[in-house]
Amino acid sequence: MTLQAIKWNREDGKLEILDQTLLPATTSYIQIKGVKDGWNAINKMQVRGAPAIAIVGSLSVAVEILQHPNYEDKKALFQAIKDNMNYLVTARPTAVNMKVAANFFTELTNLLSLSDKLTLSQMKDKFIDNVDNMLMDDIRYNKVIGEYGADEILCNVPEGSSVRVLTHCNTGSLATAGYGTALGVIRSLHKKGRLEHVYCTETRPYNQGARLTAYELVHDKIPATLICDDMVAALMKTKQITAVVVGADRIAENGDTANKIGTYQIAILAKYHDVPFYVAASLTSKDSNMSNGDQIVIEERPEREMTHMNDKRIAAEGITCWNPAFDVTPASLITGIITNFGVSKPSDGSDFVL
């Protein structure tokens, strides 16, 4: 059984999330009582991963509606949903999924507010129905991504042989509604009995790989080894890696992909060592408004994430820091992008269509 990072009970309007800042030492859930709590949880990375950010953000709006039900009319409800969704987008701007969700729900509730066939109460129900569907769809899409990705990797190896996979950051149950994207591919390979070993990077400076991916792999009893970020080249040279599989926070129209910082250099190393490099993500991670990766706004995180560990300073006093949370991998370095619709293979960004 995979980990449950999001607990949602529509009947009593209760939303709880696993506080990922405390993992792996402490497994503790915190309650999200409204949109402000949702924004804070996203901003503080108590919930993280592009799909999970959008789901928790949207669910926090549903909680707000259920806990504070007094809206004057449908127009007032629409305005509240629109404002809350736009506010949530500001919590972490690089991941596109929250923006996609905000656009979808704003358009949906605008149409609902204009319909003469729906009451205010029915409009609320329709909105929450769609949020529920978003949660369920993410799990279903992730399992499809896992199957497509596993089949793609296995079709390039001898029949019956097992594979060794490298992944970066966290893309599993803790980053999604469940199962995972890149980690979902790894789970599917393991389920088929074809995964010999998975290597996960520590993913400095926030250590999502060491704290979260390793936690999930141990939980699921998947054969795995943790490596430091600067060991990737040595790993590819000596361990016969079959493929790299990573996630995505935003995919530009040409296939350039934003993901956790460090992904770009892994793609370069994979190219040099002739290791296939795959991106696994739901189609909601695609941003059709961005023609290429140069247009993606990269979030910069606090210096403290680099200078301190467990509240203990590890960097010299007075040193300045640059802490981008993401980098962009050009489409030309990506062997294939695995989505819930299949595998697309950009040879170069100019003609890539997802």
C-alpha cells in the first residue's frame, strides 16, 4: 500500500495533509482549514510536487466553501473562488499545475454562475464534484503513466532482463494524489518484476530525495540506493544505468521542461553516457502559453535552505547564496516525455508537440 499524503472527507469538509517538512523522522498530518492554510502549506513546502500543490490548493477552496457557506448569490461565490484560486497561484509560481487548476475552475464556475438552471447550492456541489474528480483522476492518470513508462523502458532492453533506473527529487505518492509520476514508472517496473535496482539522488538543498523518495522506496520495499547529487556521473559510468526518469513542474510548448534543480545537469550526463532520459508527468504540467523554457519563471528559495541543516549552520557566516528551486532541461536532451496519453519523443524542441 502506497503512502497517503492527502486525506479528504467531503462529508465533514475535513482536509489533512502529511507534513513533509517533518519526514522521515516524524509522520504527522496537519489540518487545512481554509485557503490561507492551503497557501501556507504550499509555500512552506509542507505539501510539494506540482500535482499535489494543485490538488491541495483546490481542495482548500472546497474547504473554504464548506466551512464558510454564507454567500449572497452565485456571483459572489464565483468571485470568491476566482480570487482564492489566483491567490493560491502565488504560493509557488514555477509549477504550472496550480495555474492550470485556477484557470479551469475560474472558467467552470463562471459558466455555472451564469446558468439559470442551477441554484447557489447546486453550484457549490458542482464545484466540489469537480475538485473530487481532480483528486481521483490524478491517481488514475499516474497509474497509466507508470504503465506507459515501464513499457517504454522495457522495450529497449533484452526480453526478460531487469533494469536499473536513476531518479531525481520526489515524484511519488508524496508529490501527487497517489502512486506518482516518475516514481509511478518505477513502481510499475517493480510490480512487473523487472526492476533490479533504483538509485535516488539526495536532491540538495532541500533533500527531497533523501527524506521523501528514500522514505517511499523503503516503505514499498523497492530495492534502492541513495546517492549524493555529485555522484551521478560516477554512477552512470560504473553501474550500467538503463534509464533516468524524472518528473516535471512545467513543460513548455516545445518540450523544454522545468524540474527540480539538478535535473538539467543529469540530462547532460545522461546524453554523454548514452543513457535514455525520460520525463514523466501528467498532461496538466504542459503550459501552452510558453513557447520555450526560457520563458519559465524560476522560483528562488530562501538562503537558509543552503546555509543550515536541522537548524544548525553549515555554511560560513557572511557568504551570499543563490538558491533557484528549479532548472530547465532543453527538449533536445529528453528521450521521451511520458504522459497519461502515451510517450512523445522530441528529437529537438522546434517540432515537438505534446
